[in-house]
Amino acid sequence: MDRLYTKLAERKAGTVIAAVGSGGKTSCLKAIARKALPHKKTVLLTTTTHMYQEDAVTDLSHPKQVLSRLSASPLLFAGTKAGCGKIGPLPDRIMDCLPSLADLILVEADGSRGLPMKIPADYEPALPPNTDLVLILFGLSALDKPLSVVCHRWQMAVERFGWQPDAPVSVQMAALALKECYLSPLAAQGVDTIVILNQADTVSSCLAAEMVLLLEDEDVSVISLCGINND
């Protein structure tokens, strides 16, 4: 994963990378941000949905304020107060000009309530304007667990694919969900994607390898196994 993070962090100035799916989006974006800093890049981390507030700056209303903050410190985690210890998206006037604000813009653009699998609604994911690359995460810890236990919006999976709520999630089910719910719709939009299979340490190497092979059969260009934490 180090080489992947470095490759992502070294993309052209103004690159907007969005993380969608489930099973470690925040941790993934923070890891990319850490890799970018040694290259003396400015990094803006934000969201189009919700993230835990932690040390986020929540009083920005104008792009000039973002630039000012980044001139003082190369990494800025920012959003607007959303209640319950979370932040929401920055104001539109900031979101609309993201590529001009930092060398690397990292955006959490999907919510999964901390679960390793997700079926998105029609209006998801919430990609920011000018997205250059989408990271699609899936938590391998979902495999062999009941669908209704590990999948956010499992009811939509039952309706769409005819799966049973108590059916253990197989690699075939997971690959189909990724293809139909994320890969195909994003490809239709002309967006570059990378699938990141997280939590590889929670399943056998055989299961992880089978998942990789299934996705490679779907012509997915890059697949990475890692062990970053859940959102």
C-alpha cells in the first residue's frame, strides 16, 4: 500500500481524489495525506457527506480563508459543523473551486455507518466537482458474514439482487455489488477508479485472492489489499 499511497500523493497539483464505498475511507485518505506531506505539498481533507469532527476547522466561508490556512500549515482538515460530533461539506463557494486551493484535495464522498459493505442510494456517492480519481473501498471483513449485519442499506441489496438478509456475503456477491453499484456507474461518467480491498487481515489469503481475480476479470485496473481501519 505504501507505493499506492505515494503514487496517489504525487499526482499533479490540484488533483481531487474522492473516497467512496465502505470499510476505511477516512483512514485511507489520512494515510494518503501523510504520504503527501514529505513532498512539501498542501493537502485539503474534507467531505461531501459527513466525517467525525476530530480536529477539523469549521469556520471557513471563503476560498481565501482556505489558502490562508494552508499557507500557515500544509495540511488542512475542514468542513462545517453538522452536529453529533461530525462535520459536513464546506460552503459551495469553496467546493466549487477545490483544484485551485491545494496541491492535493482528498474528499470523503460516501457514508457507510462504519460497516464494511454498502449498497449506495440513487443519489450516492456525492462526488465533488472536478473529481479526478475515485477510490472505491470494500471491507473484506464482510465476507462470510450475514448480509444484514455487515451491509449498509442491505434492504436495497435484497431488492436489487434478490439476496436473502441472512445470506453470508460471498466473494461473488461482493464483486457483483462493486461492479453494479460503483464501477459501472462511475465508468459511465468517465471517472477513473481504483478499488481498494481493505481488511485483508480478517480473511484467508485464498478468499482475498479470489476476490482480486473476480475483479480483475471485470477489467479493474488497480486493486490493492491493505489493513487500514474502518471509518
